[in-house]
Amino acid sequence: MRLPFSSLATCALAALALASTPPAFAQQAAPVPAEAPAPSPQTQTPPQTPPKLIVAISVDQFSADLFQQYREHYSQGLGRLLQGAVFPSGFQSHAATETCPGHSTLLTGVHPSRTGIVANDWYVPGIARADKKVYCSEDETDPKSNSEDSVIKPDHLMAPTLGDLLKAKNPKTINAAVSFKDRAVVMMSGHTADAAYWIKGKGFVTFEDRKVSPAVVAENQAIAAAVTAGAPELPVPGWCGGVDHAIALNGPAGGFTIGTYRFPLKAGDFKGFFASPRTDEMTTDMAIRLLDEMPLGKDDVPDVLSVSYSATDKVGHAYGNEGVEMCIQMNVLDQTIGKLLAALDARGIDYAVVLSADHGGADAPERMKLQGVPEASRLDPSLTDEGLSASVSKATGIVPKDGPLFYGAGGSGDIWVNAGLTPKQHKQAVATLVAQLKANPQISGVYTADELKKVKVPAGHPQDWTEIERVAASFYPGRSGEVLMMTKRAVVPGTRPAPGYTATHGSPWDYDRRVPMLFWRKGINRMEQAQPVETVDIAPTLAALVGLSEPAGTWDGRCLDIYAGEADSCSR
């Protein structure tokens, strides 16, 4: 009988049986051996037939820096993927390095300037909703929906995903997705998901007009059993010693520390469960259940399974990326991906895997200051929407009657203007705002919507793009802000740390833009290509593997040849 939440299956055959036996999250499970690497790069002939299943993995907040720091310790799932085609310098080329925009690029092959997903949230100043905020994967026209408790739909995604295109070619294609986050599910599966599951409350849910499947019912029962049982601290690998020390932070409610937490699970604590590495194990278990329930990869029509792991992002936000918490997470992530690959192997599925990330992340600036980054700082309160509204109102005398002068600002960079201003007031407010931002020492660039409409998003070599080009790759007219501000390197969004939120992402700099891109399929030769590539290259690369041909202009990216040697995976 399989324990669905053990850190890693002790045997590939254990993944074949589904059961509701309570999981043992706290135990260090026996590792699944990584598949032995090929003896030499020339000994294998790449597969000549399309894979039956594409497994698209996103690791939320998995920066190229984090990947490089821990890659020598990956021996399970990530260790397997390191035996394939490795692109350590992938780029989320745009400036809006948040979860929703980043996930929207992975399987559409286009930048947020075409997906329309400019941020996790944006503002519509003229909307009847009090906070004027719209969530990236909600249906704001539904009266039951609000920006904090949303009715989930994919309507804001303006481009088709790989699953959408494959289903248009052959409706028998199965397009399935699972994640802790609804926005990851929606942005990777698109408009035609056959199965779409994310966590809300105490278990997996799906779209309002659907019912959850028996596999989801069983998984939710297993989650409840695991939380009810509780668990001790997660084990710390021996190679984590160098980062296992406390850093003191001072938040609004007083001082606290990060750097040494080990994720004990108090019985009945669903919040603690979902905020720990265990959420990735849960995601893997749900994905394995879908393999059998759908079933995936069982006929000659290629299927797509999207799996987005959220725990790296949760750990990064709560504790930063240079403490023992992230080291524990990297170990669990490696093991749980190994469990997923072992389950695929046990079922005899011919599959290809890609792994990348929606964005990177910055460490807590207090720790960065201790590690050679003296300029690291938190966002000045004057750069929040509240601060900017106050300073511009003071300078101009413009005080709206129906809300703040500005919405947004802060981490995302987009700023929207109150819809109740007269044309003269609007022009004066924007001009004063731009002048104040340009004078602020934390700001590296300020751009208006009119300026960005004229910028052509470049192609290739994303590390060389100018700042305005990076911003333009995130800009969607009519949805983006009227003014966009970019903070300088090592200025971390958020004015004060708090327990559960000490570090974040969202900048146009390399630590937030650069992510790994790993491709693996049985029979391909190991290769590493350090030249910069883009996450928008993933969709055309996978399309070539499954023989999907689309008209010129479908993708912003290009097909990457992942077959080392004379064979060319882009020429089929």
C-alpha cells in the first residue's frame, strides 16, 4: 500500500497503487535512485518518435542562482534531469517577475506583453469594486468573486498554451494541471484543461462549474489524515550546515529570526502544512493520481501534464533563500520530483520532461548586507501607493473624493491613476508623479504607458536587453499601469519584514529574471549550453518534439535543439 506523502517512494512499484493510508511526512524516506547517466554523450541515439506525454514542471521562485548553489547535491529527480539538456541561463525576459506573468510564458511561448498577464494583480480604477483590484486568474464579472477570494477562470490569458494548441489539433489530447496555486494551474493549462486542481481551504478544488474527481477526494482525505497526525521537524541534510544559523529581523510586531527553522507540523495545522516543503510532496502525489485516473500517456495522441511546485516560493518569502529552510526545501524538492519520475517509469510511459521557473527571488536584505551587498535595502514607504498619493496630493492639491490618487506602486512597479480626475488634474498628477519618482534614490527608471507603446520587444540575448525593453515585454496596453517604476538592484519590495514574509521578487534584475531550463527524455544525451535562452523558447521546443507545427508568429521564442550531436530535435 502506497503512502502518498512520503518524501520519496522507496520503490517505483509503490506508485502503482492508490490508497488513503495516512502519510508519514516527517520521516526521511529512502531515496529513489536517479537513472544512471549515459556512459558517454555519443552512445545513445535520440528517440525518433514523439513522446506520448509532456511533463511540464515549474518550480516557483527557483532562480538560476539557487539552482547553481545546490546542483551538486541533487541526486534524485533533479539529478535525473541534470543528465539531459541543461540550460542554466534561462530568462524570464520581462520585468514583471511575479508568479502569474512568469507562468504565463512557460507553455504559451510568448511574453506577458502578448499573454496579457502583467502582474499577479492589477487595478481598474473605474471598476465598481471597492479596492479596484483584479486578480490575474479570476472572473471579476462574477458577483461572487473578489480580488482576495476569486472565482477562477482563464479568461485573462490572451494566448493559447501548448495544451490548447494540441487539443485544437486533436481533441483526444488530455491537458491536465496541478499545483498549490490556482494561477499556476490556469496559466500552464490555459483554456482547455481536462483536469485542473489547486488548493483552497483544506484541499484540492477545481473550477466552480465542475466536480472534483475520485482521485481528488482520496487525496484530500490523505491530506486531512496527514495534518491530523502532525509530524516532527523535517530532517536536515549534512550539506546544509553552512547556512544553518539565525539572522535577526525587526518587524512591525517586534524582533524575530530566520535561518534555522525546520518545519515541525503541529497536529491540525493546515496552514503550517501548506507553508512547508510538504506542499510539494502533496502536489506530486496528486499528479501521480492523475496519471492513472485520466489516464495520461496511454495512446498515440500526445498529452500534457503541468505540475507547478509552490513550496520554494513559500519558503523563499517566509525565510529568504540563504538559510537552512531553503536547504531543506531543495532536498525535499529533489526527492519529490524523483518520486514523480519513478511513478512515470513504473507505468512504462514514454514521456519528456521540461523544468523551469516563473521567476527567481531575492534574499532578505538584512542577510544580504552581511554577505557583501551593502546597498541591499527594503522599499522606502514613500514608494508605496499610499506614500506616492500623499506626496503628489501635497504638491498639487489634488485630493480625489472617491479613493486614493494612485493604485499599485510598491513591488509590481505599475501605477494606476484614480479615474475620477479631470483631464487637467490627471495630466498634472502624472507629471508630478514622474518627477518625484525620477528624483527618488531607490528608482532606476520611470516609464509612461505612451513611451512603452512605442517600444519593440526584442528577440534573443535577454541578458542584454535595456531596462525599458524588459518593461515593454511586460506591458499590455489598457491593462498595465499608466506609469511604471523600476527599483534599483537589491532594493527588495516590501517596507518591513514580518513573520511569514521576509523576502520577495518582482524586479527587472537578473536574480529575479534568470532561471534554469532543463529538458530530459530517455535516450537523449547529456549536454549543457550556458548561452542565454528564454522561457518563451520552451513551448516551441516541446511543440517540435510532438510534431506540432504552428504558423510563423505563434511564438515569441524559438525551438531549442535539445539533442546533442548530429540529430536535431527541431527538425522533424
